[in-house]
Amino acid sequence: MTGITLVVGELHDGNLSDATREVVGVALQLSGKEGVVGFLAGTSARSPAAGFGRLGVARSIVVDDVRLDGAVSAVVAHLVVQAADSVGADLVLVGGTTFGRDLVARLGVRWNAAVATEATALTRTGTTLEVRRPIFGGRATETRRMEGGHAAVALRPHAFPPASESPVPATLTPLSIAGVPEAFWAPKRLSVEVAPRGAGPTLGDASIVVSGGRGVRSAENFPLVEELAASLGAAVGASRAVTDAGWRPASYQVGQTGKAVSPQLYVAVGISGAIQHLVGMVSSRVIVAINSDASAPIFKVADYGIVGDLFQIVPALTNEIKRARGL
Amino acid sequence: MEIVVCVKPVPDAETRLRSSPDGTTLDIEAVKFVLAGYDESAVEQALLLKESIPGSKVRVVSVGPPPRTEEVLRASLALGCDLATWVETAPGVAPDPVSTARALARGVATLPYDLVLCGKQAGDDEAGVVGGALGELLSVPDFSAVLDLRWDPATSRLRFQRSTEAGVEKWEAPLPCVVALQQAWNDPRTAKLPAILKSRKMTIGKVPPEPAPASSGSTRSTKFELPPARTGAKLIDYKTPEEAAQKLVKLLKEEAKVFP
């Protein structure tokens, strides 16, 4: 074990993403300032890569090429392995986004790495690295020991504090895309439909989620849930009853066949709490349930419950939250 | 189109989770295994593609111990897959996502394939690693979090969407490739009794176990923990909706400390 960690960064709005800042924080703890190397690949990646320096990471490797816009994970993995080997890293860390999970999966083969995703804690004892991660939709937690010479770990977003500003002079080493096999460029990303600004955070990424269920009764009533979400700056979710009925699209669905979320606060409005829904949200830190049926299973997993008519409770709650937040 | 779909048996969602006696992993005694949710979606997707492209075949591959691996393969045959391949595992080998992908790749390599489909992750280890690792092992691109997968015969390209942090991405890709589906059909087809009976008699191809390359990394579960049981909600006493709202906001602020 060399103890050198390569942090694979991601961009958001032209800067290092929040998830990347969290990864840098973990890497600095594990490997110290001298042992962390940044990596960034993308169109115009050069200037944001300097962001590693502001977080205390002096050395970075940059692949700045217009062809990297929409490149598949196979391309990124190819470059990351070159970068990791060039600095003698034995650990690659990346944020647990779609990009990060795809990357570590490839590194498991290409770099013969022990791989873990959704890591919520990392401990290095001597040469042993252990990763803690939620499994079974958050209903249990496992600790896995990473065995072999290399490890690649994707960290669950929001699970770690971001690195603080601690600027050092940064050196950027360029890396070329020349060695990437031509077949990896054949797939084409045609477009990205960006979630509209001001539409609130996305489900997978939000620290607060407000979801509506069958109790909302109709598509016309669903804005009640959305207004509550807006008052909290929350993402909007739904139970399967809502998406099955077509009140909201399938992308809203939280649960076994939808998205699994684990925000700081989850508010379930008119959701009874079928197991298919619970497995997608039970690992939320604090759960609030509003439902007219006191015997609904959602109250067994919730921390706070209001038994009552959501059509009266929810508007009152939205008003109270707006008042408390000065909105 | 030659389609291979990879499936995994996972504990049924209603399973009461318990730790194994040594505390390192899930106790699978008396656990009922079923086809993983996203993999069931992948089987449905494979069969929909087969129905829309004449001359297509769907072959299903799984890896793991008896009897659950054979059961999910037979369940997939009953749904309409044409052929099943079972990659056997050496007894006592603990599963790891990359070693699973290596085993699956050995199964896939015995079959003709244009498209390899799997679910984006399984509801037990939630790793989401098999699709990407399979792509690397087969030296083809892979795509995760895929929705709305279609075949465009005019251009001989797959067209699909991906749901990522950036938003919804539209893609086109030539074959061969690996696709890990996020698509969920809330009502995928169910097997009919005659098909179930027929599937019990079908021959399943077997690929023997093989140790992983010595240089490859792996992971091993050393601890399995269950969260403290939730004790049930603190129910808020109130006379008016306004009072309920005030009390809840106060609790979120002062007790739970999650008020934004």
C-alpha cells in the first residue's frame, strides 16, 4: 500500500461539485495533504481543476478535451487508471453519483480494484481499508473489508462533510486521451434535458423530501404536496399509487421500483406505508407522517406523526413553515 | 437481436432481516429468494425487444448456489426467455459484485450476444457494479440508469434515456453493449401455468466455477448491523390544524434539529 489516494472530481456549473468536495475531505483524512492527487476530465477542465488547490490538494492531473463531453464510463476508466498508475495510487475515491458508481465498477476489472459503492464511512487501519455502507434499501448496514492491492470506492453524497478552503499552490499535469480505444467513442449523448432551475432539488440529491400518496386523492390536489415541499426547499416524491394513477410521472416514485432516498427529513403525506414504499425511504434520518388513518404502517417507522385530515393539516403546515422561515 | 439478460436471486422485500450467528452477514436461513426487482424489469425489457424484432432470442444467465439460482432461471424461462445458463459457484465463496460480474461474463461468453441487459442494482447489496464491470470484462461500453430503451432498425442503433444527476440524457449507441436498466414496469408480465410447467422440464446449461484471477481485488463482509428498531411515531396532540403545524415545526427545530 502506497497510501496515495486519487480523487476523481466531477464538475457542477463549471466548478468542482459538492460531492467532490466531500471526497477531497475524506481523502485528506485518509492520506494527508501530501498523499492526495486530484483528477479531473472534461471540456475546459483546466480551470476548475485549480479548485483542488483551494481545498489543499497540491497535485492534480487534468484531461481537458472537448471529446470528453458526454464520454462513456469506459473512456473515463481508461484515463483514471493511467492517472492512478502514474502517481502510484492504491485508492481511487469518487462521489457516489451515477458517474462515480459507473467508474468504480469499471475499475474493479480494469484496475483489479476491490470495489464498494454508497460508502458512508471509511476506516484505514494499517494497510486494511474497511467501508461501511447501507444495504437492503437502508434496512441494514454492512462493513466490507477491501482486499488486494487496489481499491476504488464511491462515497454516498451528503454522508461526509466537505473539505474546507485551505489554498496551496497547485500544479496541474495534463494527460492525453490519445490511448483511448476508438470503439469507446461510438456511443453518442444526443442531449441533456437539465432539470429546470428553481424547480427545487432532485429526489436523489435532496436533504429534504416531501412525498404524497393515495390520500391526496387526485392530480388536482397534488400541488398541496408541492407547496409544502417548496416551503421547505424540498424535493417532491410520490408513492407508487400516485405514479400508477398517472397523477405524477414515474420519475417521482420513491420505493422498491422507484428511487431510494435517505434525506435528513422525509415528510410522507397521505402515504399508508406499504413495504414497497418503506424500503425506499426508511433510512431517512427523521421521518414525519401525516395520515388520517392512525393504524397506517407509516406511523411505525415515523418519528413524528399527525393523525388527521391532510387537506386541513398540510395547508396549515405550509403556512407555519413559511412564517417560521420568514418567507 | 441476440439478447442476454443477467438476473440475480435476492431476499424477498418482506424478509425479516437477521444477522448470521457470527455477525458478519445476513442470515439466509428460511429466507425466501425472488428475482431482483430491476432484473425482473430487465427480463420484461428483453422480452419486449424480442417481440418487436423478428428472429430475436433471449437467453438468461445467473450465478450462485442452488436452489435459488436455478429457481430464478426457471422463473425467467417461464416468463418467456428461450434458454438459461447457470454459472455455478464454488461452495463457501462469499459473493462480491466484481466476482459476480466475472462469473456472469464467463456465462455470457458461451452465448451469442448483441445486447446484455441487467437491472441497475439489486435490492440486497445495492452495489450497482455488475453492469459496468461486465462492460469492462466484455470490452464493450455500458450504460447505467437507462430508461425508455428502443431499437432503431433504420440506423441500427439503440436509443434510450439515462436518468442522471445532470437531468435526463438522450443517447444512441451501436451494439454490442451492456445496458443496466432503471426502467420500472409496475406491472410486468406474469408467468402462465403451462409456461411454468414447461419451464420445469427445460434443460439449463451449466458453466463450472472458476477461481478469480490472483491479482484481482475483492471485498468481504465483516459486519452486518441492523438499525435500532424504530419505536413508532411521537403523535402530536392538537385541537386545530394550526396548533398541529406549530407543534411539529417546534419539534423539527428544537428536538430533531432538521428544520431548514
